[in-house]
Amino acid sequence: MIEWLTHHTLTFSIACVTAVIISKTLIDKLSATIVYRLFIIIPLALLVAHIPSPVRKPQILDISAVDYLSSAVSVPSASNLEIVFPVLWLIGATAALVYILLNLLAASRVLQTASLGQPINGRAVSYSRRTNSPAVYGIFSGRIVLPVDAKTFYSESELAIIVEHEYVHIKRRDNLLTLLAISLASIFWFNPLSWLAFKQFRLTQEASCDERVLRDKSISRKRYAQAMLKSLMSSPTHQYLFAHSGEKKMLLSRLKLIKNNMKPAKHATLFAFFTLFFVSACAIESDTTVETTELEPTPIVLVHPLYPRQLMTDGVEGEVIVEFLITENFTVDDVTVVSSESSDGAESSRALLETAALNAIQKFKYSPEYSGLTSHYKFSFKAEG
């Protein structure tokens, strides 16, 4: 997992920066819905970067004629950073997971106490004493839950607007998308760009929902803004993760967008998608370049193969490249010979070198962090030391 994070942090960072810049600079020139969809760049960049790249350059172990016997060689232990970072990452990821689970548990409790009320604007709504502001509860099958005093706190028209806003979130499955987004941010919790992108994602999510509701020309923008302000007033200090009323700064940004009421510009849309494509390609290429130029994982224990005595006496040299799977038990499995050659070109010589290499590779040990990784190793047999 740590190796995966190391290899993909650059791609993730570039994708986050791209999404945030496009959102901040073009959200008032593009449809907020279009900008909201552009956040797909982040998981898409990681997905494409995860496609297997060309075979890495195998590590080489030179075996000279003086290496008569098989001997274990211990490679220096991992640095303190290689030990500390996985522990720190696990602590941070666990804390993020606990936060998500607590929010899901809170939502479950609200749903358990919610009672179905009269439909508003034809939309099913429930009421609960466990919530202070309107919100959608549930991930796959969302329900609009209002405070028990909603009808006295809001006017009839404001309540209709709020319910319509929440219904759009249900229709688009925004709670599920928010869960996926914060889960991805939690994996890269140590990267500030991760949380910056998540915050901008939530703002864009709300702005696109506002845009969708305000397509109804019968809804006054002033009345809509007043309903939003009331929702914020009733919101608790520590908000439910999936609450859509938003924080004060988020609300001010949304009000500004509503006031500007900018219409989508075709040239801005094309520019956004072109930028999205270009930067994604750069991010993926950067990740691929790093991965294809590095060496294979270094074994923590390696064993010199036994140089076949007859070949050593005859001065026959050669090399063998093997492929294998690293297991979680420090060992290797599914070992196969990728290629082999000998200086005399004889099949029997290659067979002896392959046997020596296979016997040695079976005794190699790797760190469990490389578990599941297919790796390669090159044994080079030289007659003179």
C-alpha cells in the first residue's frame, strides 16, 4: 500500500490541482454541473496510472568464478522513514475511517427515529428530533429528514425550496459520491491537496444543485437565498458529513454564484476539457516515467546461486532473468525463467544456469509491503572475478 501511495502521489496531486483550478476559475463562467463532473479527473487519473507499465529494469547480481558456494547476503535494513511512514499513514487513515463511520452511525440513528410526514411539493419527507437542519440521510436510498419544528421555522415557500434542493441530492446520489470522495481523500490524508480538492468538490456539488433547482423560473433567487441563510442559521457547529447547508464561507460563495447567474460559455467549456485532458496526460506520464525507470524492489535477503563447476572450469558465462511473485510471507512464488543465454550457446549450459538461478531465487526474502507484486531479477554469471 505504501509503495502504491508513493508511486501515485504525484499523479493524485496534479489531478487535484487541475480540478481545483478549473473549479475556482471557471465555475462562474461554466455551468456548475459541468464543473462538478470535471472532478472525475481525480479517480480517473489514478485508475489510468494504475494500468501496468512496461517491465521495470531488473536488478542484477553478478556471480563470479570465486562464488563457489551459495551464501546468504543480508541487505541493509530499511531506513527509519520507511518504518515510521507506514505507521503514521495507518494512524491517519484509521482516524479518518473512524470519522466516516461515526457520521454513518449518526445518520443511521436519525433514520431510526425519523417518522414519515405529509409530502411537500410531492416529495416524501420525514421528521426527526435528532436533526437541527434539513438534510438527506442514507447512502444508497436517501431520505429527506427535516427538524420537527421545520414548519414553524420556515415559511411554506422556503420549505418547498429546501425540499426540492435536497431531492436533487437524492436524485444524483450525492451522498454516495461524497462518501467515495472523502474515502479517496482519506487514503491521501497526508497530502493537503487532498482536502483542498475535497472542500472544492463539496462547494461545486452544492453550486450545481443550486443551479439545478433555479432552473425553475418560478423560484425567486432572493427567496432561495433566504432559505439557504435560514438553513445555515439552524445548522449545528459540528455538521453532519453529508449535510448540504454548508459552512459560512461555502454559503457566501454559493450566494455569489447565484447572484452572478452566469450562463455556460462554449469556449470556456472546451478550454476546461482541453486543460483536463492535457494535465491528466501529463500526470499519468509523470507517474509512468518514474515507475519505468526505477529498479525492481530490493530483497532484504538475497542468495548467490551456485556457479555450475563444469561451466566455470570451461569459462562459460551467461545470464538468467527470472520472474516471480512476492508473497506476504517474505518469500517468492510462481517463479519462471523469462530469458537465459550462455556464451557457448549450448542448451545444456543454459539449463544449468537456469537451475542455479531458480534454486537461488527461491531463497530470496522481500519486505511484505511488496506483497502481490510481480518482480524480476537478473543473475549474471562471469567466469572471472
